[in-house]
Amino acid sequence: MKYIEEFQNPELARRLLDDIHTTATRPWALMEVCGGQTHSIIRHGIDQLLPEQVELIHGPGCPVCVTPLEVIDKALEIASRPGVIFCSFGDMLRVPGSGRDLFQVKSEGADVRVVYSPLDALRIAQQNPDRDVVFFGIGFETTAPPNAMTVYQARKLKIRNFSMLVSHVLVPPAIEAIMTSPDCRVQAFLAAGHVCSVMGISEYPPLADRFKVPIVVTGFEPLDILEGVRRAVRQLERGEHTVENAYPRAVRPEGNPAAQTMLQDVFEVTDRAWRGIGVIPHSGWKLSDRYRDYDAEHRFAVGAITTQEPAACRSGEVLQGLLKPHQCEAFGTTCTPRNPLGATMVSSEGACAAYYLYRRLGTPTSSTTAPRETTPVA
């Protein structure tokens, strides 16, 4: 498959690793923003092949993981209402709310359905005019355009029995929140390529200048990540802090203007709570006043629901890069994929799930020289 096998080439990976080992002379801490990058790093053992001076910190870029507990509880409340068909992507069904999840609500008789596109939920609304159909719209900038298009289409087609529970979050404010934390150790970022394919890279130079950190837009295959690390380490060693696009096959500097126009029409920026982190100002989207009739939170009057994170779950520290999953006392014992305490153990992009799936149950190892007997590819 084009752009998959080519970016898992062991010999090219070895060359990149040799370059990184030669370049790194001091300790550097890099954060990969996206959970998809985290899974690729752990799956291919990239962090274990890097020199010991280079540490990869796992960031908050898992959309399921950062969806706040109160939004999950709002989803559970709406899904439990008579006459509601609640539609969601499958990865949200096992995310724990306050005592239960959408699977349990479904088992209790609620009509909860897995869909593969928000437009699937819109078609269900057309087929069931006597039912209220709600789509659970979460994610970063990557998944926002199809959600915006679906609400736009619902309004255009005058489909009145459709609404969306929105919990969209934005990457640049999260980077700012991380960098202004007193416990921050991050010295460079690997930015999420799919987010930049939508939004472009114009929001990142001010962050790089303000915090003096390199930001490298990176893809998700092993060579993508290694090239991102190589560029970030080179900048750090030289004392530079610029934005580089290491994912040009998918990311244009301007992003996707058509998608951005749709987003500006349907959404407006709002303060947003991040699970385990708290409220980050101007870090999310909500439906604009023009589309208020399609806002499920408004339609079902669940805006007043508030919750408190369970004390036993330390996913907030994991999402901020302050804790590796295996350093949590509950990891692999009272918290497992079958019985998760938090979303980071459930999501297909969650750091805790990655560590559990790929058996990272102890402290990761690294070496000062690139080992020749292994390669960071599957």
C-alpha cells in the first residue's frame, strides 16, 4: 500500500536512528501530541531505540481520552431518554462515566447504535422521523469537518429530529496550557499531521516563538516519527525554535480552506473542559447560535450536569505527560481494558491502552548506541 510500506523501511529507519544518535549530545524531552503517534511509538519500540538522551513524553492528543467525564454523563442521560436513538463511534461505548458506560445503558434497553460516519446518524434520523436521533460528536480538528457538514446538511434538509452532542477540542490551546504548567518538561513538540491537514500550520509559529520550542508536524508511520524526532533534536542542539512540516505529502501550510470555511460557519470557539486536566480557555468548539436548534445539550437540557473525576484514576497526569502509564498504581491491576478506570485505558489511541497492549508493564529501556539487532517496524 502506497505510503505505508515505504514508511516502514528498516534500513531507512536505521539511518534516521544513526543520525539521531550522532546529533543528540544532551538530554531532550519531546512530546508527541497525538495518541495515534503514541501507539505507533510503543508498537514499534521507537522510544526504546532512541538514545537515552532523547525522551518521548506522551501528550493529550487522544480525542476519546480528553472528553470530560461530565460530557460522558450527559451522553448517558440523553441516551437513556425514551424515544432517543443515540449514535456514536464504537470507541466511545466503553468510556466510563460516573458508574456506567454506553454499553451498560444499551444493555438496559436504550437504543444506542454504532455508526461509521455522522452522516449515518443523519440517515437514521430521516428513516425514523418519530424519534430523536443524537450523534456524539467528539474529537480534535481532524473529525470536526464531517461533523460540521452533517449539522449543515441537517439544517439545509430541515431534518428537525437530529441533534449533536458536541465536545470538540483544539490542539494549539492545549500546547499553550502544557507549556504554561509549572511542572512542564517539554522542550519540543511533534505536532499531529492530520490536524494540520485541516487547519494548516499558521497557528504554531507564535507558540514556537513564545515558548522557544521547536514544533515539527509529523505523520504516524515509523519513518514519519523518526524524521520528526530527528528534525526536533537538530533544532534543539542548534538552539533553534521554528515550525517545520515533515509531513508534506498530507499537510499544506494553508491546510484545507474549504473545511475551515465550513467549521467557521457551524462552530464557534468556547472554553472547554479536558478530562483529567480541567478547563482550558478557548480550547474547544461548540455549535454557533445559527445552529443552536441542533445542539443536543440545549435540546435535552443537560447543561447543568457536573461531575468529579475519580481519585483513583491518574489519567490526567498521563495526558499532561507528567506520568507514564506504568507508573500509575492502578495500571494493569485495578485498571485494565476490561475494567477501565479512565478513558486512556479504553481508547484505541490511549497511552495506557498502548502500554497494556504492547506489554510495557515496567520501566522502558533505552541504550546510548542504536542497537543493530532490532528495527522499529512491525
